[in-house]
Amino acid sequence: NTAIPNGVVMISPSATSPALTTIEDNGYFFRTAPSDARQGQVLADIVKARGINSVAVTYTNNDYGKGLADSFNGAFQANGGTVEMTAAHEDGKGDYSAEVAALAASGAEHLVVFGYLDQGGKGIIQTSLDTGAFENFILADGMIGQSLIDNIGAGLVGSFGTVPGSESDGAKQFLDVAKAGGVDGDGPFRAESYDAAALIALAMQASGSTDRSAIQSKIMEVANAPGTQILPGELAKGLKILADGGDVDYVGASNVELTSVGEASGSYKELEVTSGAFKTIAVH
């Protein structure tokens, strides 16, 4: 309501709602995080591949939670799975016993939690463990983070989920670049954040201007082929190529490739809680 009418370029590293794919943005909104329409499909495939055929689903009551729940449910059911119950939860509550009791009454043994690791999602899991309602949890990006494990403890062992990311050369190089800068680059949306900032800088150089519309006109050009591929730590190289009149294809930390509507195609890491941390099992 504010940025788009004023022609302000936005590149989000973490906004994943499927609704943003078709928003009337006049070409000014981009994202280096992929849509949850894809995450829902990927997670549904992982759950089915693990031999799980029945789940209950709870989601934070906003566009992110509902969009992800809709995407997952549709894909899981198309895979032959059964969603025994789907229920929203509100963030900021002190007691989630009623929500957990209703979900447990569905008869499902596995609970899919689409929420936030420091809000209602955490409360749902803690209440589930405290009451014995659920012991098996399936998570998505908003629930992935070390603080969840630190707060919940051993009850999370074996839980698994998805988060945007890859094990590409660029992803590995980003970890080294981040470490050299005194930053821990291994976390949700950190690579995407680096890439969003890099795209803005490269688009400024490509346009030779800090004018909003000029920057907007170059985002897609610097993000996609053709051009010299630019990895993390190579921004100076990319800026020089552009200053000399050349082209760049920014690959970055998250394998940047923007679709026609300016959002990442995206790859996802499958993570599982083991030995007190989220460990990458596979990349999809």
C-alpha cells in the first residue's frame, strides 16, 4: 500500500506467500525466496516418501500460514495422503491446550506445524509434548531455527521439515564469505538476504543510477542469464563488469534465477533434528 504506489523497489528474502505471485505490483516487487506453492509440494512429497499417509495440520492465522497449508494439503491429498484435520492457531496466546486437544482428536499421529518458531508454532509443539498429544512433528521454514530446539529440547528429535536453500558451490562459498565477515551464514533466509541486497547493488550499477524506476528496470537483467556468473564474494567483480558495459548473471548464494514475475524458482533443503541441531538430509 505504500511502496508500490511510490515506485519503491522491494526484494524480499523471506516473503513466501503464494498470494504474492499474482499481486498487482507494477513490476516493483521481487523475492529471492520461492513461493510456498512450491514448498507445499516439496514437503508433501517428502512426507509421503517417508511412508506417512495421515496427518493433522495447524497453521498460523495469516496469509503465510494459510497459503502454505492450502498448498501442502492439496499436494498431499493428490499424493494419496489423508489430512485428518486442518486448524488455524493465533500467535501470542499463553495456552494452546484447546487447539492441541482438537487436533489430537482427529486421530492423526503426525502433526504438521506451519507457524513461527518463537510464536504459536512453538506453543503448539510444547503443549503437544506436555500433554502427550503428539510426538511427531513436520515443519516448514517459519519453524526452522536453533532457538526452537534450544527451547523444546529432546522432544523435537526426529522432527523434520523444509527450508529454502541448497548445497551448491555458491551456497558453500557464501558460508565462507559470511564467516570471514564475522557472520554465521547457516540459517533460514540468510543466503536469500545476501542475494537480495546484491541484486539491488548490481541493478544500480547496471542502470548507472539510484533512481527507483531505473533500478527496477535492471533487476531481471542482472539476476538471469546471459552474462558472467557472479558468486558470493564476487560483487566487486560484477560491478566492474557492469561498469565496463558487460553483462552479469548473478547466481549468488541461493542459485538466483527469477521467474517472469520476479520470484525465485527455488530449491529446498530437507532437514531433520538430530544431535541437537537441524541437519540437512537432502536437497530438493
